[in-house]
Amino acid sequence: MTAKIKTIHLLLLEPSSNQAEVIINSLRNRGFAVRATQVLTTEELAQALERGVSDLLLANTDHPDLSAKQAIEQISTFGRDIPCIVLMKEHDDEALTQAMNYGAKDGVTKDNLPLTCLKVERELASLESRRKKTQAELALKAAEKRCTLLLDNSQDAIAYVHDGMHVYANNAYMELFGYSDHDELLCVPALDMIAKESQDEFRQYLKEMAVTSDQQSFSFGGIKSDMTQFDAIMTLSSANYDDEVCSQLLIRPAADNAELEEKLKELSAQDTLTDLYNKTYFIEQVQQAIVQANDKGNTFNIIYLKYDQHAKIQSEYGIAGVDQITQECSKWLTENLDEEYQLARLGDDCFGLLIPDNSAKKARDIAKELCEKIRSHLFDVEGHTLKLTFSIGICPVGDGSEDAAQVVSDAHSASNRVEDGNGFKVFNKAIHTAGSESDAKMLDKVQDAIESGRIQLMYQPIVKLHGEERSLYQVLLRLSDEDGNMLDSGKVFPVAKAAGLGEKLDRWIIKQAIKSLKVQKAAKDTQLFVSLSGSSLIDLNLVGFIEKTFKAAAIPKSSIVFQIEESDATNHLKRVIALCAELKQKGYSICLANFGADPEQKVLVDQLDADFVRIADDKSQNIHQDPEITEEVQNLLDEIHNRDKQSIIPRVEEAAMLAALWPMNVRYIQGYYLQRPSEKMDYDFSASGF
């Protein structure tokens, strides 16, 4: 499930070749094939623009020979749509506002490569959408020109009506009603060309079509310009003409066999083997669902269902055996599904189901029920009894959907993720676009664990060594697979964060941590250390959510210590400083974690005003083996204690580490030597003996 490599043609207004190479490598690591051109003068930029199409400009604002503003203006003179992101030495709102006023799409500090890559991805996606829109508009104009030509020369009588008046009629329509002048017809209301006994029916069909957009056909009496009457069949359908929503009228004389036409239409939508709807009709219905989702906000769900034993049945019983099982399976599905759900055969071994229900839970319940029921049903093929299982994929259809075939393909993709059959999966775009097969599988397991409730909190005590005795616990998240095996947390969280699940998990942990303090009847002075991911740190609604959750739980704000990684604080420094200040003002405590990983970031302790500081894992675990590490950690501890902050050493795994830490005046320690993470907060802090 490797993501498709995207080639981007990049213009780099960056005087430093080393920095340019760092940016290019970062983008390549995100899955882009980068074709970069370094432009440092107006001549070089002009040559690059003349050579071919470029996708993006990254411009260093400090380059003296060619400013970002000059580059954007030069691109504009060439008439090119090339978005620009300015690279700033440090974040400056005023400079960013100025840059966006002269045409830059966004700005970022040049050292923040992860954010740079994300903004590049966003601008490239926006550029691709604009290019597709332009192509679609050109294709639409060409199609409209061809359609107009076809309408003018069609033998069928066709007209378009808006607000009851004709806006277009072809020659066949004019001849049928006896008009020779287009302008004369445009002044005649459509209702006046219908016999009185058919007018009420015509109005009713117009009302129904406005609600459902379904095509309607009925017999009526037509009135010609000389007031003579004739019998005809009118087919009404929704359409657009000159960018106006209107009704298309297709008129055929009653001599045309309407019954035969309706029968042919019915047969064209039917699968000949199973008598279910066929794939073509199903795709059309999904496309109509997409239109309703975009127009009215409705949400549908697609179920893609295939039986897992297809290959085995085909090898043992041939095509005839497959057809027999497919027929029996279609009958079983028809009997076990409500008539309101549109069921279609999509292939040799697969079926599609369109569920007109806003609830995603409803689709999952149906999939689960089908999987359970099918296991107990016995099928017969050539005198042999077989059991089937289903692999089911679910994909929602909402206002973000565009193409019906893609929605069905996404549901198919989800069904392929069902390992060993007999189950269902919901389509997840993050899994579908995961950079590697292993990441996709891990993300699938994470999503499945969350949806199935195989997610829990564990608690590891943080014990005093020289500090004040307190009941402190680190909150750890544990997820397990279907077999009860714990997922590797070192792999879970990077993948979950990349997929945008970090904020969702953080909020769940905060709620559950607060709840656990009451459920487990923890001591009143118990404090839980809860980590915040990078995505939560930039969430402007985070503090409001925390305040609301604490108010509902009615527990002291000191009960939770919010823990922030040093790297995340560095990447979002301005936002994190403001966040910590707001949390501290409201009475919450802060812990800076992984301190010392970057020697240049010692000032973070002051900037965040953290109450606790946790030494980096890679420093603490080697403290009893490497004298240089011991000295480095001692220096970090001195920095912490000189600021009157509480220090924590994690990963204390053996007695030798404890012996090394004792003379260093560490306040608190944590690790497997003291206690492994536990489901309960039951550590006896008074018996620690330190």
C-alpha cells in the first residue's frame, strides 16, 4: 500500500546550498520526488520560468539580491500560477502579514522543516485543485459546445424550462409544437403548451423532481401553436442551462412505445445472473447520493461485500460453481437486508450496498450482523455443502466525496484490509495513503483498537529520591490487537500522530485520566502526568476543553500535570510559551519532558516556567555506565535545581542506576526497577525506603 510518488518542480530562492539541500531531503522523506532549481537573481528566475512549469516557490526573505516580493511580481508577469511560501529567520506576524499582502501564500521559520513540509503539501494540493478546476472548466466549455450542437441537430424534441418559461428549444421541439420563431416560443409559458387535464400532473411532477432530482415520465396532451392537440409522452429531468438550474423536457409522440422503453431501462439496470442491480446502475445511484450530500448535507454509507472463498470455489467447481454460489449469496443477502437498501452485484464475488442513513454506526452494525449470520448458513454447490465468510469494506459518502467510482474503490480498499476474512473495516484515508505497508498495518491496528475499545490507561509511579513525598504517576496509553497482544507504543504514537490522531488520543487520555482519579479512589494529593502531542499544542481550543472537563469532574486542577516534549516545544515555541502561561495562570502544572536531548534548548525551562523537568531517556539509561553522560546529566540537574524546579529521572531499570543517581540529588525517579506500568494506582509511596 505504498503511496504514489509525487514529482514536484520546486523553485528555491535560498542562497545557502546546504540549507536548500536540507529542504529538498525533507520533502523527499515526505514522499516527493523533488526536481529543484536554485534561483538567486531575476535572470535565473526568468530562465527557470521560460524553461517549463514550476509548482512552488520557497523564498528566503533575507536574500539581498532577489527579494521574495520581486520574485512573486516576476512570476505574475509571466502569468504563472506558482504559490510562494516565504522562509523567515524567526516567526514575525508583521513580516508574515506583509508577505501575504504582496502575494505569498504562507510563511514559516526556515528551521521548522516538519511545518515547512506540511505547508508545502497543503499548497501543492491547493495548486492541483486549481489546475483541475481550470481543466474541468475548459472541458465543460468544450462539452457544452458539443451538447448544444447535438441538441440543435437531435431528432428528439428537447427544451429547457426555468421558472415556467422556455429558455431553449431545439428545432425538433419547435416543429412538434408548430412554431417557427424561437423568440415567439420563449414568450410562451410551458404550462400553456399542455392540455388543461394534464397541467396538475405536470405541476406535481415538477414539485417531486425539485425534491428528489429523479427523472419523471408521464403521458400528456400537447397543444400546438394552432391550438390543435396531440398525445405525447414527456420525460422530465433536472438540468443546468447557462449556469441556471432548470428542467429538461424531452417530448416524444405517444406512438413511441413507452412501455418498451421503460422495460429496456429496467433491463439495463439489472444484473442478468442475480436479478439484482448491476454495477453501472449502482455507480449512478452513488453519484446521485454524492449530489444530495453536497446539496442537502445528507450522509450515506457504501458497503462493499465479498465472500472470501471465491478462489477456492473457482478452483474446485469452476465458473459454474461460482455462478451458483453467487446466485445463492444474492438471495441470502436479499432475504437478510431491508428493502430500503439498494443492493447490487459489482463483480464475480462482490456486492455493493447503499445505505441512506446518516449514522456510520448503522453501517457498522449491518456489516457486523452480516458477518455473524453468514457463518451459520449452509450453501450448496454441486451437491456439496459450503460455508462462506465475508470481507466487508465501509466508506462514507458525504459532501467531501466527488467521484462515485472512487468511493466504491475506497470501500473495496477497506475490504482488502480484513485479514483472514470474516470481518469489516471502515475506509481510512490516512491508512490508504500511509507511506509504507508497515505503517499502514500499524495504523489499521491503532484505528481498530480505538473503535473496538481495546485501549486503556496504565500508571507508573514517580517516586521521591530526595524530593518531597508525593503520589505521582505517569499516565501511559496501551493499545492491544485482536489477540490481546500489546502494540509497540514506540511505533504506535509516531504513526498515530502522522495520521492526525494525536489530538483525538490526547483528549481521550485527559478525560479518562480525570475519570480514573475518581473511579480508583486515588489519594487526594495524587498527581497524574499526561503528555500532550504536538497537534494538541497548536489546538487553540485545548485550554477551553481542559477547563470544561475539570469543571464537570469537580476535581482540583493540581491533579493533572501536563507534559510537553522538548522537541514539540521547540517546533511550536511561541504557541507553547503562550499555552503554558495560560495553563499556569489557571492553576495547572507543567512538566518539560526529554530535557537535554538538544543541548541548545536549556532556556526552555525558563521560557515555559515548568514545575517539573524530566531528563531525556537516552541520557538517563546510560548514566551508570558512561562517566561523560553522568557529568552531562549532573549539569542538567544543576540547571533545573538552580531554577528551583523538580527533576525527574526516567528509565531507572536496575539497582546500579539507583546507586549512581543517589549522590546526584535527583528529586524523583521512575522506571521498571520501582514498578512496571499497572492498571491500578496502588503503589505504596510511604514504603519506598528512599
